[in-house]
Amino acid sequence: MSRRLLVRASLRHLGGHPWLTALSLLGIALGVAVVVSIDLASGSALRAFERSTETVTGRATHQLVGGPQGLPDSLYRDLRLRPGAPVSAPVVEGHVRATRGDRRPLTVLGVDPFAEAPFRPYAQGGASGQASALLTEPGTVILPSATARLLGVKVGDFFEVRVGGLTRRLRVVSLITPPDERTARAMEGLLLTDISTAQEVLGRPGRLSRIDLKLDDEAALARLQEGLPVGVQVVRSATRGGTVDQMTRAFRTNLTALSMLALVVGMFLIYNTMTFSVVQRRGLLGRLRALGVTRGELFALVLGEAALLGAVGTAAGLLLGVLLGRGLVGLVTQTLNDLYFVVSVRRLSLEPLTLAKGVLLGLGATLSAALVPAWEAARSAPVTTMRRSTLEDVSRSRAPKLALLGLLVLGLGVGLLLLPTRALPPAYGGLFGVLLGTALLVPWTTERLSLLAAKPLGAAFGLLGRMAARGVRASLSRTAVALAALMVAVATTVGVGLMVASFRGTVATWLESSLLADVFVSPPSLLARRGDSTFVPGLVERLSATPGVASFSTVHVVKVSVDEVPTDLIAVAFPPNGPRPYRFKEGTPDTVWREMEAPDALLVSEPFSFHRNVRRGDTVRLATDHGPRDFRVVGVYFDYGSDVGTVLLPRETYNQHFEDRAVSGLALYAAPGQDVDALVARVLERAGDTQTLNVRPNRALREGSLEVFDRTFTITQVLRLLAIGVAFIGVLSALMALQLERAREFAVLRATGLTPGQLWGLVSLQTGLLGLLAGLFAVPLGVGLAAILVYVINQRSFGWTMQLALTPGILVQALALSLVAAALAGLYPAWRMARANPANALREE
């Protein structure tokens, strides 16, 4: 038979079922769009950070760095005066926020224009002769043209920025026009100024962030290290990018895995579509085989249809992914700012590799899902193919074998989850093994439950009830596939929903036990998770003496190097005989606090302990202002503020090893009978105009912390909603195809006296039963997925211990989703069949 005729027959079939074809295309497009949008959004944020880092770092090979306070600027002078001194340039770097225009974070880069040529030529030549203005006029800056547009300023204009609750006024003396678009993007948000202005703006008088170096070889590095002061280290510039990758790897991996779940659901949808496409044309395919069409031609026909659907759906998915990515990039950026580092992303980067991956995933998933239906269509003998009963007999006889295979795959998945490893790939392999194994159990379970449901449905609805239940079993080859697809989709939404709810509940409990003070005071920070701003000198003493304050404690959060990885160090000054709000995973409170009095003792958070493989009794080496020092771990405390990990020192111990005396946060304990709101008002009054502060009572801080938590999981909830959308489309297309494919059966029933109203009832009962079964299957599977996400995936990714919370609302939502989707899926077929002429339907057969 002519290949052209087969192609025309295939296209005619797709065109003859426009709703099913459209739903299939939408499902493929959504699956691809979720993966592409997440990849584009997270990739754009990280690439923007990397490019801006490369722009700020320039051509430096190494950097001189110090402790939390940086380096004294006298070190640069001493370095330049050394014989054979390497090429070097001082740098002061920090972040501010503009008070007008675009209010996203801006990077302040303070440099010496006369030392910049070997490192950042734009910082030397971009001033267009205005270097003298930077050096002689305070508060002057040079802006890239893109930054000027964002702020709405031009040369000569003044604008204000805020940093740590203080306002600074700056004047634009020149603009830089980057040579190309890539450099322009990397320099977006940059404020270029001289060393002294940057020190004044950022509140770091006499201090440098680092000294950039160009070293030719290891010998030059060795000579440099010989004369360095204690507490000064040489690090490679490339280390910074590697650190960022290490910090965000778990976050990016989990986003990718969640988006891949949507693609897996899409694959079930494609499998559904192609299976029903084959089932609907079994008679036609059998006749084609009888007329001489080969097995290979039929196989190619079905795969060709899948390829066409995949190509169109993938193209639509790429476009939708770009649109979704534009919205998601803001959520990803906000999460990175809340959890890791300051990053400002304004545009989505369309990376060809990401788009190519979307094409590969879309077409690959479609063709993979279509392989089994194509093989089924090609392998059967013509006579067998044309008999519908043969397929159902095979399906029922195959159900127990599939169930045994499902138990095997399920056991393999559980085995992968129980492997004593911290690697994520086996965990995700186990997760997908559980999904697949459970799906393989659906046919046998469906057959058993539909038999059990016949009696109660018969008692409630009479003959129509029994017919609905038996119809599910009689069409097992079609109903089992629809149920498996819906079960996986709904279970995914249940698992993710329960995971987020469990995490939120754990964090809420942790906040209640950790935030014991009545009022918390801190300068505004660009990072929600970590206060990177400090009080102006003398303000802490003034505020702690506010009438109505019984006692107080202070907190200072700084970055220190632990095994060359930047890590948050928390220095805490506890109130005398006051509460110490820490719960321990390792060590008892009495023992831990007694041992913390030693000058070499510290605490580590649970994520730090997990990622660094550090336990109570081990030692941790910190880079202090007096050189590297070993500290003994006396306890491991629960902490959900950082997935990277933190270390904690008493303030007295911190002061012994660091010259920094700043304070990041102040906790006030109200005197007995003191009204907390009145105390907040007095604290604000005492602060006056000295510094803008966040002064929040205990309740407000807890609520604010949970808002940050909810914000960081917004993208997860968006993915969950998208997965629900894919699930809804999947069940809609599957059940619509199931009912439409039964046109002749319904025509026979109509011809034997079934009224249109009874036909409506039969279809509604059957789709309702399918929805109920899918919901019942999805709930235990969703709980299992949640347990895997909570106890395995998140534990291995972030190191947090969480408690699984079974939220009734999410479980009820799963059942409702299944029932509503099934009910809606039955509306169109019931309406169409009720209006159809039985004679025409029989004649079509």
C-alpha cells in the first residue's frame, strides 16, 4: 500500500478527533514548558551572577582576602613596596539598594583607577577622563549606561542609595558604554567609584574587601605567601564560582527533579493518547494488515503520529517555556537572595543548549511513550487485531504478571532508597521506581476493586450501577492506563504538597522554640536569611538601655572560611542566666553549654554536620584574624535558616579570635508587665534618625520568617500547580477517549431501549468510579512520595531533619481533583452519545 495513503489515513484520524489531539498537544507542551522554564530561569539567575562576578573580578588570577572585616588598606601599600611585588589592585565591594527607579540590589565596586588597567580596563578608561573627579570629589560614581537607565539618571545627576539602614547621596560623573551586549548585561547594576567613596558608602573606613593579583607561576605565589601577615590568605579567583555552584547545587537539582516529574506525567499522557489511538483503530489496523501492510509500516505509522504530535507539542512547549521562564526568573532570583547571595537578574537568557534539551526531552519522551502502543499495533495477527475481545482477554490475563513485575520494580525502588549513600541519583531512581512499580499494580488492583464495587453500586443505582462497575473491568486495557496516568499525576501533587506543608510545620515549630525574646532589632539587609548589615557604633548600647528592657542578647553574623568554603559564623552574646534557644541533635544541653565555656569550643548546625561530615567531638578549622585555628565541636543544633550550614561561637570566644566588634542583631527581653508594643515604640524613638532599623515584636518576626519561607517555596507551589494542570489534561483526554471509543457499545444500549438520561447516568457513574479509584490509588502513593521527599531527598539535599505532617486538606484535595476531572471528562462524551443517532453509530462500525 502506498505510504502516502497511510500518512493521509493517519492525519485524517488525528484531524477527526480534534479535542483529543489538542489535549495531547497541550499536555506535551506543558511538560516541556515546565522543564524549559525552570532551566531558563535558574540558569539565567546563576549565569547573571557568574558574569557579574567575572566582570568584577576581571583578569585577576588570585586574591588576597582576610577575615570578616576584610583587609587593612595599609596592606596594599606594603605590598606595592615589596621587592618584586606582583601586579595588584585594591578592591572594596558591597551591595546597596537605590531609593528610586529600579530598587533591585546594586553592586558598589571601589577601585584605584591607576591600578586597574591589568584587571578591569573599563574601570580605567571608562571614566573618559573623569578619574580625577572620583579621586577628588566625595560621593562620585561612574555608571554603565544600562545602570543609568535603570535608575533614571544622567551625567551630573544626584541619586540616593540605602545600605544597612543608612542613606548615602551619590553623583554621576560619567557613563560607561560596554563594547558588547554580553558585557552590558554583566555590568548591569554596577556602581564604579574610588576606594575612599566605597569605604564611606559601605561603612568600612580603612578596610579593603580584597586585593586582586596577577601571579605568573607557583614560584611567584610561594614568594608572596612568605611575607603575608597572620590572618591573610591567598585564594584563586576561580574558587568563588565553584563555591557558588556548591552552595546552590542542591537547590538547582531539586528544581530540575520537580520539573522532570511534570515531564513524566506528560509521558503518561502521551502513552495514553497513542494507546487509545491504536485501540480506536484496531479494526482498521487489522484490515490494513490483511491487505498487505507490513508490521514495520504499521510500527512506523504509529511512531510517525507520535513524532508529529511531539514536534508540534514541543515547539509550543518551547514558546510557553520562555513565557513561563520570564515569570519564574523573578521567583528564582528572590529565592537566591533569600537563601544564598545577592543577585539581580532583569532579563531571561535564552541559552541554545537549554532549548535543545527541551527539544530532545519533548521528542524523546513522546517517542518513548509511543513505543509500546506502536509495538502492540504491529505485533498482532490481523484476525486477532480485529477482535476487540482478544485485547481485553490479553489485558486481564496479563494483569497478574504486571502486578508481580510492579512489586519487583517497587522493591528495587525501595532498595535504591535504602542504599547507605548520600548521593541524590539513587534517591531519584528509587522515587521513579516507586512511581513505575505502583503504576504496574493498577491493572490487577482495578480489576479486583471493580468487581467489589459492582454490588454496592448495584444496590445504590440498580442496573446502571452494576453496568458501570463491570464496564470498568470489561475495558481494562483502556481504564487501567487512564487510572495509572491520573494516579501518578495526582500523587505527585499530593507528595509535593505534603512535603511543603511538613517543612513549613517543622520551621514554624523551630521558630516558636528559637525566638524567645520579646523584641528583635536589626538594620535592613539585602539578604532575608542572613543579616549582612550592622548597627552604627554606640547604638546597641543605647537601645539595650531602653526603659522596660530587662535583659538583652546580641547576634553577629559574618562569613568565614572553613576549609576554603565561605560559611556563616554566628557570634552570640547570651543574657546572663537567660534562655539559650537551641535544640540539639547531638549532645545534651547541660553538657554542651558547660563545654562551650572552653576557648576552643563551637557548635555546628545540622546541615553543616551533614555536608561536612562533622560530628560532636570532631574539630573544625576556621580562618580567624589571628590565623587558622582548630575548634572542637561540642554539639550539633537544629537549624532551618541555612541549607549550607552555620557554625556558632559565644561572643567572648569570637572576640578572642577576631578583631570585629560589630553587631548584626539585638534581641530584647521585656521586663515583667511591660507592654511589648509600647516597648517597640520606645526603641524606635531612641533610635531616632541615627539609623533606619527593623524593630519587630516576637509574633511579627515569626510571621515574617514564615513569609520568607513561603516565598522560597513559591516556585515549588507553581510547579505543583502546573503538575495539577498536566494531570487534569491527562485524565480529561484519557477518559474522553475511553468514552468516545465506546460509541458502538453505547449505540447498542440506546437501540435496546436505554434513554438519553440513563446513558448520562451510566457514563457519569463510570467516570465517577474511575475518578474515585484514581483518587484512592493516588492518596497512599502521594503519602509515600512525600515520605521519600521528606526523609530521603531533602535530607540528602539539604541535611535537614523534618517531620512528615499528613495534612487532611491536601488529601481531600487529591480525591476532589480526581473526581472533578473524571466528572468533567464524562460530560462531553455523555452529551455526544445522548444526542447521537444509534443507527448511524452502528452503521459506522
